[in-house]
Amino acid sequence: MFSSPFLPLPAGLEIATTNMRDDLLVVQVFSTKVRSCCPLCFCPAERRHSQYTRMVADLPCAGFRIQLILHVRRFFCDNANCIRKIFTERLPAFVLPWAGLTVRFCEALQSLGLATCRELGTRLAARLAIPTSPTTILRRLMILPLDPVKSVIHLGIDDFALRRGKNYGTVLVDLQRHQVIDLLPDRKAETARVWIQKHQEIKVVSRDRAGDYATAARQGAPQALEAADRFHLVKNLAEAVEKALVSCRAELRKGPKTKEATWLFIRHFADLKEKEREELAALRQASARAETIYQLVQAFLQMVRTLQGEHLESWLRSVRACHIPELHSFANGVERDKAAVLNGLTLSHNNGQTEGQVTRIKLIKRMMYDRAGFALLRQRVLHRF
């Protein structure tokens, strides 16, 4: 008997013979252990009862499929207090009881499933001489255990589309570990509240300005600070600016389109090209209303960029003093969620990485042609490959 670096085996197993059958390499493997432990009482046993064989598939080698014929023993358990009198020899690190695949073969199938999907994974496996099926890859994915959620101090929460315009779920992100910690099947306040309530260690909840998540955070973690996401604040401001520019379109005449003008008003002046600066100057000179909008927008964006939330109150007073209904509407929304907005403009925490995780979820969904159910999607997202 011998061992081979091309087919590494755990200690106590050795190769007896090998045999070729077309593209299949059949390997006879014998156990050389002197004793084995009872799986119930864990007492070592040396008295042998009999021997039996197991056929197990292993990872391919040099393009050949591998079939292991394992010759293992049965032992007597001599512990008088144990109900198991005879047991079979266990090889837990190599092959699980009653399994037809080695542990490393199962892990390879799971990695294929996590990196691709069941159909694509099957086609890739065929190229790698790994015999499998879409159903097998799916089954291996679904039995992957999920790690318990660790202590969460800074929580990011946002929604994502399961089916755009119809069904939405919730993604929960640990902002300190940069890791998705759970997916919820809907975006209802009650569902999120129940989850958050189980983690009273949460100190900061970073969220968008949706009312359901605000309610969930307030009821589930009253001890935590709520921080409105700066991305959504700027997005809401841009929407208000676009509407405001439409109302003064007659004064602007032949300027750029409204969306392009909004983009000029939102961007930092230093980031604009020369031509864009000229267009912006023309817009501001053409309309006093547009100039007021620009000054107010840039003042708010300065708070966002430099985290100077202490200027929020004075900015709101300036908005109230102007006669631009669209900005009044934006300011009223800020007032309703003022504490969270102030924290968002003061604290360093934000939902940027949560938005990134939503983008990753979209990619995984597209890889599965948007046909994955919530359970499979959750497995693939939480078991980050």
C-alpha cells in the first residue's frame, strides 16, 4: 500500500491498487487505523467486528473522474453503558456517514454554485470533469449552514427589488465589518422591527428616508441613533432642483436640458469642465431664481461633503425665506425626519456600502436570470464567495 501526492488522503488511509476504466480511475483505499472511537460515547475501540466497503466519488485528477472504494471496519463498543454495541469506522474530515461524495468534492460543488449558478455551474463542472447536475448543485447550496449573526453596533438597512415594481426585500448590513448579515423577505416595518429588536446592542441605524424603516428603527432599537443616508438626501434634493428648474424654464430659454442643468447645479464647481462652467454661469445670470436655487443647493451639498450638520437650521431658515415651492417641499421632508438628517450630516456613518451590497444582490439575481426564489438568493448573498 502507498500514498500519492496526486490523491492526498488523511492519515490512516492508504492506496492499495488503482484501475483505469475509460475516463474513470478506480482507487482501492484501505484504512490502517488500529482503533476507532464510538460515535455515541466516544470511547476508543480496538476489537473488530467485520469489514465493509463504500463507493465514494472524489475530485477529478488530470481530467479523470475518481471513484474511491473505501475498505473500512466495524468495531465492537466495549463500553457497557453505551447503547451502541457495533459501529462503523468514521472518517469525518474526509467523507461523512452515508455520503456518496467526499467532503472536498461537496465543497467544490458548493463553490461552483456560489460563484455561478446551478445551470452555468453544471456546464463549468463538465469542463472540469466533475460529474454533477443542476439539482445536485442546488441541493448542496441549500444545505450550507448559516453563521449566527454576531454583535451589530452600526447597522445599515435598505430595500432591494425581488421583482421590480412588485416585490421587495430588505438587506441588513454590518457597517463595521462591511458584510451583509441577513436578508428579509419584505420591507414591512414589522418584519424589520422584529429583527432589530433581537439586537439591542445596536447604537446607530443608517437608513434611507422611507417611513417603514424609520418606524422599525424607532420601535426596535429606541436606544440607537438614526442617521439618514446622505446619498438619498442628495437624490431627493436633485429631484426638487429638477422640478424647480422646470418652473423657471422660460427665463432660461436656450440653456441645456433640465436634467443636464440639474447635474450642473448638483456637481462641485471644481469638477466641472470649462464648457460646463460657462453653461452654469449663463444659467445663473439668466435667472435670479436659478441663482437662488444654486446657492441653496451648494450650501446644502457643502454640509454633506464636510459633515457640517450644525448649519442645517440656518439653511432651513434660508429656504423658508425664499419663494421656491419645490425647495420648501424638500425642506418640509427634512423637518419631518430632522433628527436622522442631522445625524446623517454630522456622523461619518452612511449607507454607501449598503447601496453597494444592493448592487451586488442585483448582479447575483441577473446571474440566475431573475428566477431564484428568496431562499436561494439569501444563501448566495450570505455565503459571500
